Amino acid sequence: MVLTLPREQTPLLRLEFDHQATAEQRELARRYWMPKLDGGWAERVADLGPVWRIASDVEKVCTAYLLNVLCLACAVPMSVANRSAAVALGGQDLSRPEAQRMAGNECVACRRARWAQQKRAEWAALEHEREAEGERRRALAGFFQRGGFVEPPGRWERRVLGLGSSEDEEPLDARVACLLHSLIRHARTGAVLPAPNDTVALPVGWLYPAADVAALLERLFQRGWIRVDASAETDAFVFSDAGEVRSFYLGSVPYRLTTSAKTTLEDLTGVLLSHSAQSHMEGIRREIRELEVFDLYLYLNLLLAQDYRYPWVPETKRLELYEQLARGLEHFSFGQMVCLCWRAVDTAASWKERKGLTAAHASSAAVTTLGGKIDYAIDHPASPLKEYKTPQSHLPPPGLAAAKDLLERLETLREEQRGCHLHELHPIPCTHCLGMLYGGGEEAEEVRAHFAELGEQAVVIRPDLGTKRAMWVVPESSGT
């Protein structure tokens, strides 16, 4: 049964009744839905019965349609469940224009169809993402298996390539070596090499802020010393549209050594001692100085923050602090500088209490006080400075101990080279000198044979030995 309200001549609502609805139920629905021509409703809900159940009772037996409010998708009258919904869609006169509607513009069927279409689109997108993720994982598996974008250099090649580059604005061999030795020491624990951005595993980083560790890691990666560990998150990589690995974020991925820690250390030692050994060791000493300055910088600031509850040295004074620490290390040992830092902070704290100043003033004054104490200690050498140690709770940058350990190892091996008897027996560098770079055997004969195999390339790799080449290479015309 269908009923048009308020009448056929001026239709506003159409009621479609369930075939099982009784005459009493149809009458209740008619009275509930009867509108007035000038807006509003003919009867109040309270006059029809219990307010809390009238709308639900009516909805059970009929569906109401607003004849002047059409679905934008299929142009059929919009269905409503109760008077509130009718007013929201059609206004008080049940004929509100489309632009002024307060509720939706689609009928239930169209809305369900749109939702279903959205669900299908979302499912298709999800399936596409799953397929793309599978492609990315397969690309990553190949990336990890190869060790990089292409097959990385082997041990022989990476020894020849070394650690430096002719394009460097400043020699980076020693800095890269200190970082690599830090990685070697960490790898001995069996743990992966944490990402530089991992502040939990590396609260102060590998080296010092100005070292640009990301650029150093990139060089080690390109030359086959390290690889990205397979535990790296997919989000750390950039993929092409075809799903291939295009790049990765150097600071966001963990690493591992390409070879064992023992083998990597042997190759690193060979690179550093096979040529320009003295220059490399001087570079490592400079890196140790930079690391000590950074360690003292951390010590002084943490002393302010943890022992005195003062803020760190303000940004405007940090460069001055670095300069004072570097100047102090030119005259005093690291332990003596720890002593001067402690005294400077203690003096600044006492000055703050006497003057009634803020904690920030004390942090700033610690830098000025440190400079004064360094000047006094330089001018009064007769007054010896004590050697202090940083507390056990203090965490120095990992590169500091690694650089000192590497320098000690190189100095020891240099002493062994000076006493090598092969220098006196053969007109070719011994295995300590040439063999470590070229991967020669334990005997000088093997080194000599390898140099002959290299031919002209040997002169390119070791121009300092080019004038001696004729002494060892057997001419091809002479047979064996």
C-alpha cells in the first residue's frame, strides 16, 4: 500500500507500507508523517503516544520518502527514518534545495553501492601494496645477497683503492680508518653495527659531530668494507617504480662488516702501512685530538647538567668552548684537561651562588673560567696539574678508544718492519710493506711473483717502485 501526504495535489511525502501492516498501524504512521503545507507537522509526537517508541513503531511498518528531495546519484526520492532526518534533509517545508541540505545527498542504496565500491578499491589498493611489498622484499633480498647495488669490490681491490680519494678537500684516510676500526671493535661483540641515528645504541655517535659520519660510511660501503645488515627496515630504502632498490638513508640502516673482524683489521692495517704510513699515523693522531676535544666538551656539559642541574653551555659559547679545549690540549694531557674542566665548573658554580645569578649564567661563565685557568696553568708551569679521570658513568665517543688502539697497533707493526731481515736479502719490499697491500704470500718470492703479474699496473699502483720493476720482471722472450 502507498500513501501520498499531505494529499495527491501537493505531494511532499510518500509512505510505502509493509503488506502485513494493520489499519491501526497505517493510521498511526499517517498521523506521524502528516506535514503542514506551511511547514512543520500536523500533530505533535507526544499526542500520538509514548515519545520514545513512536518513531521505531512507525519505521517497522512503512518507509517514508521525500518526494521533493532526490538522490543525486539515481534521482529517486530520498528515504528517511524519522521526522528529524526528514527536516535535516528537506527543511521545515520538506523541499530544501540541494545546495542547502544539512545531511547526505545519496539514497541508502546508492550510499551502500558507493561504500562497496570504496571497499573494493581499498582492497585492490591493499593487494597492490602487498604485491609491491613483495617486489621490494625480493629486491632487498638481492641487495643483501650482492652486498650492495652492484657486486662490491673484493679484498684485493679494496686494498688497492684504500680509504682516501683525490677529490677530498682534506685527507680523510685517517678519519675513515678511525671509524672503520670503531666498527671492527663493535663487530667483535657479535652485534650488528647500529645505525648512526640510533641514539639508544650510540648516544654520542661514532666519532664527533664535524666528522660527517654518513659520508664516511658511504665511502666504506662503496669500497666494500661494510654492507647494510639484513635487519634494516624497508622504510630506510628508496625504491624505483619497478620495485628496485634505488638508494637508502645512510643514517637509518644498521651495518655489518663485509669480511670478519680479523680479516678487515688485517686489510685496514695493510692499507695504512703499505704506503704513506707516517702520514696516516699523523692523521690518526689529529683525529684522536679531535675526539678528545669532543669528549671533554661532553664531560664539561654533563658535569653542569648532572652534578649541578645547570643547562648545557649556551649555543653562543660552544664554539669558544671548543677552541679553549683544543688550545688546552696543545699544552696539557687529557687527564689534566679533565682536572681543569672540573675546576672551571666548580668555580663558576661558586660564583653563581655568591652573586645570586641564574644557572644559565653559571654555564656560560664556565667557558670563560676555563680559559682563565688554562692561561694561568700555562703561565705557571711550576704548579703541576693533577691528572683526573672521567667518571665511569661518562660515555666517551667509541671512536676515541678505537683510534688510540689503532695507532698503538700501527706503531708496533712499524717497529717490526724496521727489523725485518727481508729488506736486506731482497731488492723488493717485504710482505710487511708490499704484501699487506697486494695480499702477497708469506715469502718474498711470492711478493716478487705477484709484482711481475701486475706488469705495468704495478707501476700505476706503486709509482715509487716503478724504477725497480726491471730488476724483478723476467722478460717474456727469455722463457721461464
